[in-house]
Amino acid sequence: MDLMNKIIVGDSSVELKKFPSNSIDLIITSPPYFQQREYGFGGIGNEKSEMEYLNNLYQVFAECVRLTKKTGSIVINLGDKYLDSSLSLIPYKFAIGVIEKFKLKLINNLTWIKLNPTPRQDKRKLVQSTEPFFIFIKSNDYYFNQDAYLDYLELLKISSKKNSGNGNGIGKKYYELLDKSDLSKEEKAHARKELDKVITEVKTGELESFRMKIRNIHSQPFGGQEGGRKMHIEKHGFTIIRIYGKSLKKDVIESPVESIRGNPHPAVYPEYVIQQIIKLLTKENDIVLDPFCGSGTTCVAAKMLKRKYLGIEINPEYVNYAQERLNQTEDEQIEMVFI
């Protein structure tokens, strides 16, 4: 594809038709919201009716589906709108329409929690502080790297363990509970031996953590099959639950709304959120496309993460600004391309 690592000036409903099918690994974008802001150059977002707005989005989305690889994903961020003092639920109407019209699967509704939402003066409504990022896939063969998503959580966990000392306090409460329990002398000895063992496993990194349940102290665990936890606690007076694995990767990302000095675009989604989604759904050198490129956040994030990028934006002023951001990200120059 000879337009790699470039931003095209044009209407995405037209320009997308020029790309070959099944050629993009990830499409991630935030189309103009319905009657929310003046983006310039008319187009999507300035429709007179909600239905017209959604139908225009579906036309663009149809091309996105065509372009996306079988292993790829499409991520759409939309904001809601109050109509006649009632939330219209436009993002969710759009998502339902996509599932019905294009037979895609929605694997996650990733929620962006804004740490600094725009204050509202309406005393009879709460401040809106979340927006959805819908993750659609074409097949069950989609690429998904959960370890790369929010990977800093593992670094924090390692750091926390290093700073927690020698771990002499691990399991202390269970030793105390065993002393107070009505277990027999033999049962207590067996329990302490197993407790010593599991604590060593945590200290050496074999386990993430553990839980211990003691008969007549803790509630009964679920399950009653032979060899299960309930049977074990009845037979031995205790059971130990070993916890393996890494931090839970949740469908929530907290990030402030970004405000960049000199940025002509009125609505910028956070580079941090986009980076996390790109790491989750692509590999290095994969192709990331944003058909509503705006100020270039998607392209900047892709470039920083060593992905190939493509952008489409109808407003040349925004493209000029996106070019400046990309030039500052690396020395590589991008071109403003008219096709």
C-alpha cells in the first residue's frame, strides 16, 4: 500500500473505497458526535436528525468492515447527546445497529472514565464522565494480546512486592486463626506445614497469592465433590486456595481529557487510551487506520508503538496540525496527500 504512514485529506466515505479489502489490522476512530461541536467543513455530525446521522455512520462503517482483516478489529468511540432533556443513547443505538446490519461480534464495551470531565451547570443532572469504546471483530481469529494491555500493572505489582520487605507478614493472620481454631493437634500441625509451603511459593514467585479456609471459622466453600474444597475442609479441617496469574485486565480505562496547547481540534481523545487499545489489538508493523483522523492522536500513538498508520481527515487545518505532532514524535516526515 503506497499511502502507508500518511494522512489523506478528504472525505472518509469517499477515500475508504480506494483501499483494498482485508488490508487493515485495526481501525480505531472517534467520528464527530451528533450536533455536539462545529468541526468545520460540514459532513458527519451536522445532520438534522439522529437517524440521518446514524445512517451516515453506517455507510462509513461498511467500508471499515470491508477493509479490516479477518484477524483485525474495529474500535469506535462515540459520545452521547441530550435530546429534549433526555439522553438519546446514540452510542448504544449505533452499536446495536452494527451488530444487526453487519453481523459483527462486540467483544468489549471498553469504558473511558474521564478524570477531569467538563463541568455542567445543570443542577438536575450529574456530570457525564464516561464514554464507550466499542471493540468489534469479524471472526473469532482476531488478534488479542491481553498481556500488553495495561502492562504497567505488572510492573507496579513487582515494584510493590520489592518494596514490601521480606514478606515476613504473609500468612500471619492464618497462623493466628489456626491457634484459635477447634482443629485437633494433628490437624493444626498439618495445616501449619501446608501454610509454610504455600507462603514459600508466594515468596519465590510461583504463586500470585493464596487464601486459606479453616473449619468452623470461615464460610464453607462452594462444591461438594470428592476431592473438592468442601470435602477437603471437612476431612482435614482446612483448605488452601492457590491463586495464579496476573492482574485482572478490566474493560475500564481511567484517563484525563487531554487539552493540547495550539490544537485547533475541539475534541481530542487521550493518547494513553489509544495506546492501550493499539497494544491490545495489534503487533508491531501492523497497520492502524483512523478514518476520522482529527488532530492525529491515533497516528501519533501508532507511530510511537512502531505500527504503520493511515489517517483520513476532511479538514486541512487539522491535517497540518497532525503533521506537526507526527514530526515531533520522530524525525520521519509525513505528506499531505490529495487523492
